[in-house]
Amino acid sequence: MRILNFNLFCEARLADILNIKGDSELAKELQKVKELEFDLNSKLPTSIILKNQSILKLKWYDTATHDLVKKIKERTSFASIEHFIEYLQNKLTEVFPYKLGKELFKTGKYSIYLKEYNISIIIGFDLNKNMNDSYFINIVTILPGRKGNNIVRFIDI
């Protein structure tokens, strides 16, 4: 066997680890986590406080025909909305304010790719609304893999 991509060999994503099978204690514990019931009635927050104490205001494209909670359940390996928001809080701290003016340089849609979970979060970003210590984004959808149509740029985290 030849290892063609050393980074893929060294790093295991959580989604990969959750697929471990067997009779070991680790496999049994991971199976329990996988089988936890995902609450589809969870509410998506309108704002979160990032680790750098900045406030990120969120507007979700969550409608009757585009149920984002259901899409998070189906397209990711998060155990709950709380788990998803906690992870998002940590990762978006790397974006706001550090990538403003650099990777987030104009108004439009961006795809934030989260390598660990192999998902893309498509956001709407308005440069005029993001000039202070409070930030504002629209979360349009969550897609499996590194995807995005009609976007300004990919932001890999």
C-alpha cells in the first residue's frame, strides 16, 4: 500500500472515527453517540458570543421547505444542534474579525469549509453590516463536502 496524501494519513476526522466498527469499548461508545436521538424541534440561535467576546448575529434560511435543523441532522455527524452551535462558535472565532478585509472582502455568498466534519456552510455576508465589534451573517445552507455555487470564495478552516 502506498500513502499518496500524508496529511490524510495523519489526520482522522470525527466523521471517520464515528464509523469505527467492532466489539471494542471505543466502538461501543462511538455507536452510542451515533444513536443518540437528534431533536428536530431544536431552535437555531439568533446570536452567539464568539471566543474573542465578539457577538455574531445569525439569520438562518430556515423555512418550511428548507428545514435547516433537518439538514444539519442529515448532512452532518453532529449529535445535536447544541453540539453544532458549540463547534460553530469555536470555528467562526477564526473568521471574525481576522479574515474581514482579507478573505471576506466584499458583499456576497461565501462557502466556509469545515475540514474536520467535511461540510460547507454557505453564508451570505454584507461588508457594510460588518464594520464594528458585532458581526452579522446569513446562514443559507449546510452541504456535505467542499461545495458552493455562485460564491465569492471558499474559506477553509
